[in-house]
Amino acid sequence: MDAGKKRIVIAEDHTLLREGLKALLALSADLDVVGEAEDGREAVRMASDLKPDLMLMDLSMPRMNGIEA
């Protein structure tokens, strides 16, 4: 991994939107999507485990919404 890249986790319960965001972010040489979460609980776990620089978080997700996460 390039030290200059920003590590990102995408938290979005809609697969098509999550994959679209990942594809758009892949176009940038300084961004690296390191994780994808389908719900708020998974997003919290990934944030703790992966320690990303940025999180793109959906506010309305199952099991735990983006605000609670």
C-alpha cells in the first residue's frame, strides 16, 4: 500500500450504490477502498479493525444506523 493513499471504508446497505462508489473512488490514484460494510454494526467493527482515514457512511442502514455507528 502507498503511504500517501487515503484508506476508505464504505458503509452502505445497497450493493449497487456501494459498488458504484467503490468504482468511482478507484479512479483516484490517492484513494484506496480497504473495506465495505452492509450495516452499521459491521461499519463500527471495520472502523475499529481497519482504522481507515475516511468513512463514507449511509445514515439509514439496518441493525445500526449511520448516526448511531
